[in-house]
Amino acid sequence: MCGIVGVVSSAPVNQLLYDALLLLQHRGQDAAGICTLMERKFFMHKAKGMVKDVFRTRNMRALPGSVGLGQVRYPTAGNAYSEEEAQPFYVNAPFGIVLVHNGNLTNAHALRAELFSTDHRHTNTESDSEVLLNVLAHELERSSRGVPLQSGELFAAVKSVHKRLRGSYAVVALIAGHGLLAFRDPYGIRPLAMGRAADGTVMIASESVALEGSGHVFERNIAPGEAVFVDLQGQVHSMQCAESPTLNPCIFEFVYLARPDSVMDGISVYQARLNLGETLAKRVVSTVPPSDIDVIIPIPESSRPSATQLAHLLGVPYREGFVKNRYVGRTFIMPGQGVRKKSVRQKLNVIASEFKGRNVLLVDDSIVRGTTSREIVQMARDAGARKVYLASAAPPVRYPNVYGIDMPTKGELVAHDRTVEEIRELIGCDALIYQDVDAMKRAIGSLNTKLDGFDASCFDGVYVTGDIDTESINRMNGNRPRIEETEEDSSRLALPNLSENG
């Protein structure tokens, strides 16, 4: 999962891209990059770190031009510690192309071999995004050979790309001297939206919040399989380039990943989380009598809408019992020191008065590994809670995600091959209540009846692309980001309950 943005304007776009990336920072904190285009020359700066740390005044001054794109990276494949794998990626032929990608190719291994043996193209990193860029470049070279590049040739290339790629991908690419190309996989797994400013500037971004927060009016989502080309004059051309597209967005975007103030594929993320709280209330009542709950407390931060709706429906007081420290720094490993894992207690602090002597229902957006949940339950007990119940607004996470979320392997998922009672014992709570899979799909799907369904593979094990088996999952697990012994796991799901969405 990453955040991507592209802009075509008549004015300099460096500040606009920077602002948009700040609004998408929750989608990736590992690395950031911006590339601008002036005449036929690209100007790029990218590095590991947060947006505010990667870009200084000198870097911004070195990014001229009225067309550009950017990305915030959350690594799901390849080497999380390689500066070379920060995006954007660049190839010089044909024309010169720079690309950013959100998603995960499930057939990157086979494509890399094809690129070498058949297409005679070289990739220099382990990133599937570099593979995607080279497939696009090869198909664009084929479709435009001997003719001037027009939108028809671009769309023909995207049609061929769709036939070769498998998995999830939302893509924005700059083509030197021509404009900006964006397209989305035929299942619409990862999001992509388009908007326009009063001065005619066109922006394409992962979430509507990036458009609205930077002065653009949301126009529409880019459809699954669709390609959009914005020329240097700001004219928008579009075409459906997939043979049988369906809209199956990743349901985990609504559960956890996206900002609550975004609207994605016609669904308000905030309203989706309220609906999850409403359906969760029915599950809670069947497990714990509301009269046995003194207070409902969310685990910051994505769970707040669900927790407030749950409290309202049960008639139980809602309280903030945890305060999140947003400024916990990195752990520095000095010579001779062992690895020091950051405790949840450094990131969360309890308000003890909200727990002492009470039966507390904690509400979380989801439970992935369970290690964080166990420590938070213990924190509630240490603060004096008489009983600690735990409710998850999402169903049990039982299967790996292969479409761009760095879900752990099956063995690391607390719910894999365990009953709810076994999970409860591991976490140490007095009662554990999970959302129901079908109820989750109905709660969110009711907000847009035009959806064909969801990718809910981490909950139900059904992979919408139809090409995933045990062997392919094992191969992709082998290409998950490597965490070195002296580094802290910085992925957002390393501590799955500590969302940065607020």
C-alpha cells in the first residue's frame, strides 16, 4: 500500500505535489519521492523517510515544471532498506517514462523472466514496480513504433499491459514531452481518483482527501481497467482498456487503511466505519450483556467511528482511555547493544481513571498478529480494570494479503487455524467479539450498490484475481520486505492497532 499523485497544471507543481503527499502520508512512511517535468527534462528527488524530512527547500527549488508526480512508499515487496527502491522509477526509452505504483503484482517473478528473455529489458532492483514500468515501456514502444504518440497508442499499450499483469495496480506515469498517464487494474483493487482546480489543474491521487485538501474538486474515480491521459495542455482523454472489468475494491481500505475523511469508489470511509460499529453491536449483545459493560474505549485511531456508534447503540458511555504519542523516535542501536523492540507502552499511555474498577470494552479496527492486542489488554488490567472485553470491527484476519498490504504469513496471523476461544486465551481478554465477514461486506457494500464485490481475501481467503495458490503465496512471502536485525519494523501493520489515520 502506497500513496500516489500526479498533476498537470499551467503553474509550478512542486509545492502542490508536496502538499498532496502530506495528505497521503498515512499510506506510507518508509520513503517519498517527487518527479517534475519541464519541457522534455525530468527533475527528481527521492529518499527514505517521511515527506517533511525528505524534501528541504533546496530539494523543492530543484523540482521545476508544471507537470509532475509523487509517491509515499510503504514497502510490500523487495528490499525495504534500499534507497534505489524508493519511487518514482525511470526508464529513458521510449520517450522517457517516470512511474509511481500502488499495489502488488502477483506475477512479478514470471514477468521479470519475460522481460529479460523476450523483451530484452533489464531491471536492477527487486521491486515489482520497476517490472511494471518496463512492461509499460515495452508495450508503449510496440504500439507507437513508426507513428507519432497519440492517446490511441497509449491506450493500446495499456490494453496490452492489462493482458500481461496480474494482481493490483494503480499507476501514474509521466511521458516526456507528452503528458500524464494513469490507469487502474481491471478489478479496481487499489483506489485512484481524479479532480480539477478552478485554474484548470488536473490531479489524480490515491484518495479524495488529497484532491480536496489541496484545493481540487473531486470529479470521479478512475474505473477498473480504465486509462486516463492528460496532455500537457490539460485535456483529459480516457478509454476502458480491460476486456471484462469489475469493481472489487480492497475492503481493508475501508476498515483501516484509508483516511476517514476520504470517499473511495462512492463510499464514505467514515460512514463505512460507523456501519461496522452498528453491525458489531449485534455481535457484542449476543456475547456480553450491555449491563455488564461500564465503558467503551477505542484503541486509537481507526476504531473511533465504530466505537462511538457501538457505544450509542448499546447505551454505554464512550470514553478516551488511551493517549497516543505521535513523536516516538527511532531506536538507535549502538555498538555492543542488543536489539531493543519498541513497546506498545511507548506509543500508548493509559488514562488510569477510565479503567479503575470498571468492566471495559475495548474496540479495535482489526486484529492481525495479536501481540499488540495482548499488551493493550494487559495495560488495561494494570490500570485497574475489573474485566477487559475486546471487540474487533473487522472479522478474524486468517489469510495473507497479496495485493499490496504487508500482511504477515499465515503462521504469524493470530487467527489462522485458531478458534475465537483460542485467540481469546492468547490475547488474555475476558471476552473476544469479532465482526462477521458477511455482515462486514453488507455494512460497507450497502453504501454503493454498484460495486461488484470486494477483495476481502485476508478475511475469507477468496482472491479476486483467481490466480493465487499456496505456491504463489509462498513465493511472494519470500519477496516480502526484509527487516534487518538492527532495524525496527516500520510497516504500519507491525503494530496493527496503532493507525496513523487520525
